[in-house]
Amino acid sequence: MEFFATCPKGFERLLAAELSSLGLTQVRALGGQVSFSGPLSDAYRACLWSRLASRVMLVLGRIDACDADALYDGMYGIDWADHVPDRATIAIDAHGTNAQLRNTQFTAVHSKDAIVDQLHARRGVRPTVDTAHPDVTVAVRVGRDRATVALDLSGAPLFRRGYDAFRSRRAPIAPLRADYAAALLAAGGWYRNCRHDEPSLLALFSGAGTVLVEAATEALDMAPGLLRAHWGFDGWAGHDAQAWQDLLAQADDRAEAAKGRHISLLAYDQRRGARDSALQLLRSAGAHVTPTWLAEKDLPTLPKLASRPLAALDLSWVDPEDAAEQSGALSRVGLVAPALTGCSAVVALSHGDILDAKVGGEPTFATDLYLGQDAGTLREYDPEALEPQTSAVTLPDGRSVSVFVPASDQFAARLRKDARLRGKWARREGVDCYRVYDSDLPDYAVTLDLYHGLEGDGPWLQVSEYAAPKDIDPRLARMRLMDVLAIAPAVLGVRPQDVFLRVRSHSRGGSQYAGQASGTADRRPGRYDRRDPAALPEGAHLVEEGGLVFEVNFSQRLDCGIFLDHRETRALVREMAKQTYGSKRFLNLFAYTGTATCYAADGGAKHTTTVDMSRPSLEWAERNMVRNGFDGPEHEYVQDDVLQWVTEQRHTPNRWDLVFCDVPTFSNSSRMRKSSWDVQRDHAELLIGISRILTANGTCLFSCNLRSFKPDVEYLNRYGVQIEDVTSQTIPEDFSRNPKVHHCYLVKRTPRQ
């Protein structure tokens, strides 16, 4: 008989070796599958013992599939009575297309019609189609003008071992799929370790326990298919029940003989729920092995073992776009790297080649595969050829942080100094949220903003990095960034999960932030619930500034909700509100989350108008106002295009005593009535419009963050607008290294002579 076993891309070499070790013959690795031939018992053996195959298929024939008629005739020509028992249900699994068969659903239906018509002609009864739980599943794989027709002997995919059915669906860690865990072990030659009296494994991140289960069950000679209750061949007319029972009996005997064998499993995984998940999976699989759970301090030197362990590193769970998460995981690899040279082999699942720098060598073999939706790699290293880089930064408390770049110790030293000075200044001034580091070293061009929450909540660290210039090696830039993400939380006392990365770009459209490492930027924060003023949207926290409380959100938004460089600007708004007489009406344009509106209200503004084009931002602004006790009809929120709204207000009697306008540098939002906004090009027109809605003695505080901005003073004067640069008064101490972080101006109407 002819068979083939399917597998994920990249597994073919490993699967071919595994099938050969099971005694199967004529094994041949193909794309996404491995073919073999032999008696039916060989296919049963592959079903029961293969850890890498997804399915095992019995080839029934290869037929002409140049068009629908040829497909029907070919399917009709197979003797289906030999395969589909009376009253059995069937399902068709179609794959592939060609010029005439362009839809797999059409191929499946046409193939089903041929089978049903033939059986009806022979038996007078049409078999029932059951796509959920069929007795017989027929696979039709179309390629060019031919199709391979096969019977699925597996049923459910073989990587569904049975022990995973007992795993809690609410577990915090998504498990590594069993066949990927088995591939990781196979690449490292775990089967060789199992020949020793006491096989040993070091699992750095254990795939929620899957790597440990696969290692333990293989060492205990437990067939991976023993726990499965149903098979694809159970309802097949050609099933040899006696041959199958003989294989099961042999498997039971082998597992019984290996029971009680001593295995050393060392595991490190600091993620919440990792240990409990691993122990649960081991119990569910019937592997009575208790792993030794390592602490971070144990990583540099491993316990003495009877045999050299295989080191299996599962980094498949790390988001390749999340530099903070990647840095945290690789820093642990850096800690254990010196011990890897004493292992029998080192294998890893990861999303790229940056791991090479941590383990200290190039892989002896690497194969591309997919980890979920992302491209990944399975890498094998020769421990004796590794030269782990031992660069590390030692903290004042004696802890060591592994780094990629030796020069990162300079960044650590500078950050410690800045943190000490900034912390002292912040405590003296009563500032809870401030910038700690502002691109002090050219090679570490990042900013670090530290936020302390109310009642001891936090702290949180927001890291912003400008995309590296094109002449900088992107791999080196990435390694420096990950060093920053490993060092900064350790120096500043921030939990790694409370570090958030923003990558700033110099693009001219939309937000100044091009991307982020964690969170979902476009998720709305939710409406403020007036019935529960203390309720916070998902991911939100409360911070204090200037005696006021503000909502921030680091994980759900591109911007966290408060711009720290405008701390003094907001204080100036409050002082100006206190000095305003008359109607005391305040207007906030491009208001974002309304922090300036809160300051104005705190300064005595009797009526506030908050204008922004974003509805979520206005809802956020309203929550900020209500939390600070500013609620009522005298505080209004307007969703509109600011430029058009100002033009419309010029033709109404509405006038304001104080206006705050912090404009974006550029915007081309589809919701704007004008095609785009450019602050240098369009500021004069906007300021003239604002001057016309000021009271006679009114003032506008105008701000922008375009470093090269220059107001058109002559043009503004011509239209009766005065402008005074007050930027120096609005730059906070923690932003003093960058006095061009924003520009700020007082704008008034020219007094009549």
C-alpha cells in the first residue's frame, strides 16, 4: 500500500527520519508531506507513534482532474464499496486548484457526487454526508491536471494527543502545539538522550508545558496516540482491527516496562500560570514526572545531572513586533547562555536570527517554518562551537542584566545617574510623571517617561524610539533597543510587563507615532459610565499632576493620554484662567483628552468648550473632567473639524476669554473638510480666525511641536494679530535637554488706536 504523512512546512526532514526509525520503508520527504509504502500495519504504526505527522493518508488512486467531468469520472472509477460501509457517513476534504477547478468547495461537492452516485447505483442507498464527525474522510488533492485521492486514517489531527483536552481554556498562556514541541526535541536529538539511564532536558520556556510532556512521554516510551479515543479508520471498511489491537498491546507493554524511569526535567518560565499549566498537562498525559522549576538566579549555573541535558528554547510565543517582550525573553537566554556549552545540543524555535547573538554562534542547521501567522525558524546549535557573549550590566543591588552590546553599560550608567537626579527633582517639585532619559547618548536615541499612579499603582515606563537612520545597521539598532528594554525596567524598578514601547517616525501623516510594541492602538477606550465614576476603561490607570487626576492608557492607545512636555503649559493655562475677568469662558481646540480644559476649570473658568475631531478623545476628556469634579451643562464637548468650526464661530456671537490651541504638525484625516493641515503653511489663517472669536482682552495660548516652526509675524500683524514667543516659560526641567520639544506663543488681537 502507498501512504503519505502530512506535516507543517519545515518538518519534512525530521518526519522522514522519524518514520524511518519506526521501521517504515521507501520513505521520501516531499513538500509538506512524507511518502512511504508497506502493509497497513505500517500506517497504523505511524498513526500511533508519530509525534511529527499531522495526518496519515492511504492513497486510493491518482486520477485525471483537468476539468470537472474528468474529476467526476476519476472519482466514480474508484471502488468505494471497499471503503465505505453500509450506513456509514462520509466527508470530502479538498485541497488545491488548477485552471478549471478553481474552488475547493466545488471540487469537494463534485467528488462527493461521484462517490454517492456510485454507491447508490450499487446499493440503492445514498450515504449521508457528515462534515463534523464522518465515518470515512476522503482527501482530494488537486495539482495541475491530476488529483491524488486518499483516505484519512487519522481522523482528528495527530497533534491532538488527548492530554490537551484537559487543559483549562482560561489558562493565561497559549500552549505550544504538540507537534512543534516534538519537532524542537527531535531537532536536538532527544531520542539519543533517551538512550541514557537518566535523560535530561533543560526547557527554557516550556510552551505551557507541552515541551515537558513530549519529552517525558517519549522518554517513558509512551506512544503519543495512546490517549486518543477515535481514529479515522474506525469506520473504514478496510480496517484491520486485529492488527490495530496488536499494536496497542505492544505499546501498552512498552509503556509499562518504562514506568518509573528516572528523568530530569529542568524548566524555567516566569510567565504567570506556566508552572501550573505544565504540571496539569503532565498529569493529564499520565507522565508521573515532577520537573525542577528554576529561578532566574539558577540560570547561569545548572544543577549537576547524570547526563548532559538537551537545551530546548521555545521563543515561539514572543511577538516579533514586541521589542519589549522579545528583550525580556532574550535576556533570560543571555543568563543561561554560559550553561548551554555543557549541553548535548541546543535547539530553539524563534522568529528570527537575533537569537544567534545571545547563544554565541551560528546554527548548524536552520529551517524556515510558520509560528502561527508569522514566519519563524527552527535552529540547531552545536554547544561545543558556541561562544556565549558574556556582556552584562551589574546593577547596584548586585543583579546582572545580560546585554547584546557591551557599550550598553554606558547607557546603564547614564540612566542610573539621570534616574537619581530626576527622582530627587521630582520629589522636591511633587511631580509624579516625568521624563527620566532624553536621548542623552547618540547611540541610544530613546526617551524614557516614568509614570507613577495613584495609591502606589504603577510605575509604568513608556519608551519612545526614533526609527534609526538608513545608514545604521538595523540589527545593531534592534539589539541596542532590546538592551534598553532590558536595562531600563531593572534600573527604574518597573515590572517588565509595565514597559511600553513606541517607535516614533518622521512621517508627515497622522500621529507622530508609527507603531508600538504592545497593545492595540485602534481600540476605543469606551464611554464614561456616570453611574460609576470610578470605573476605568480596559487598560486605563489614573495619575496625578498639578493636584488633578488624569486617565492614562499605555496599552490600548498610540498616545497615553497626557503629553508630559506640556506640564508647564497646562500650569500656565490655569494661572491665565485665574487672571481672566468677565465671562471667564475657555476654549480648548485640538483638545485631545482635555487635560488643559481640566486645568482651566481648576483655575476658575466658568464655561468650557472642548473641541476635537475624535469622539473617543472627547469621551476621554469628559471622563477627565468629571473625575476632577467638573460636570454640568456649562462644560460642552464638540466633535468637529476645528478649522471649519472656528470659521463658523466667527459668524456667531460666541466669544471666548481664553483659548488653548495645541495643533498637530500635519494631518490628512478623511474627516477634515479641507484636504490637509500643515502647521507651517496654515497656522496664520487659523490664528487669524481664532483672534476673531476672542473677546477684546482675550488671549490664545498657541502651541506646536514642529521643531523648525517659524510664525509668519508680518502677515499676522497685517491682519491685526499680535504674537509673543513664551516657549522658554513652558519647557519643563525634565525636557531641558531638548528646548525645541515644542513652541508656545501668546496670541492677542492688536488694540485699536
